Amino acid sequence: MAREGKLVLLNLEGAVCEVATCQIGGCAAMSREGLKRELARVTEERTILKKATAYFARESQ
């Protein structure tokens, strides 16, 4: 008999970004995938913010 678990991932602000029901043991793989997606999104946001900061720093001089 397979056991099921519930996986809830939160982003840095505490908002739910993913909820999934999975087989016990499979949750770890789903968690890693969710964390990889979140890391990619945050990394992209950081890159955009760095570019915007550089742009506005040049504009203010």
C-alpha cells in the first residue's frame, strides 16, 4: 500500500508557490525540482535588478 503525502512549497515572502500530492519518497524529488525553479526565477530577478540599478545610476549622473 503506497502512502501519500502533501508537499507545499513557499517562496521567500511566505506565499504558497506549489502544492502537490505525491507518493512518500517522491516528495524529495518534487521538492528539489520546485526549489530549482524558484532559484532560477530569483536569479533572473536579481539579474534584472542589477541591470536596472546600473542603468538608473548612469542616468542620475
